Amino acid sequence: MSEQVAWVLQMSIKEGQYENLVALMNEMVAATQADEPGALSYEWSVNEEKTVCHLYERYADSAATLVHLGNFGSKFMKRFFAVLEATGMAVYGNPDEAVKKGLAGLKPIYMDSIGGFTRGQ
């Protein structure tokens, strides 16, 4: 069984905040890539109207996830929620209780794996 933790966070982009979102996203991507070797995937997507943003994140394990949550909280959280509003979150994999506690404010649903595979682990 994989120890990886992943999620899709769905958010609405606050009116007039798209350019601020892009600037913040670029900063967050650079910091995550430079400082978090346990971050395996960190991908942002928006709809055509630039009103909805999805963030796909995948971490090697709960420890790597907690590193990211700590960095997010100390560096980016206030600005993140100034431009985005979380509207849904689905978490996959095997997060430990500390990760679940860290994500609790987003009210995620936890999905249990019932089959499949991941290549390139």
C-alpha cells in the first residue's frame, strides 16, 4: 500500500483577483519545488472563464504533506484565502491523523482506494 497523500482542492476565484492569483501561484510553485522534495505533484488549473481553480497536490507521505502544510500556513495562507475561496476537497491515499487535523478546516472528504495502480513510484 502506498503511503502517498494526494488531493484535489476546488476553489472559486474571487472577483477581480485572477492576476493576483497568478502572481501568488507562481511564488507558491517556485517555493514548493525548491523547498519540498516530498512534493511529487503540484498542479494548478483554471476554467475558461477564470472563475474556478483546481489544485492537484501529491506528496510522498504524511511527513512530506505536513512540511507543505507548515510552509503554506507560515508563508501563503493569508494571501491564498484573500484571492480564493475553497468550495470542495477530496483527499486520496493514506494521510495520518496529523494531516487530517491540518486539513480539517477545508472540510475534505476522504476517499478510500478500492483498486488501481500508479506508475512511476
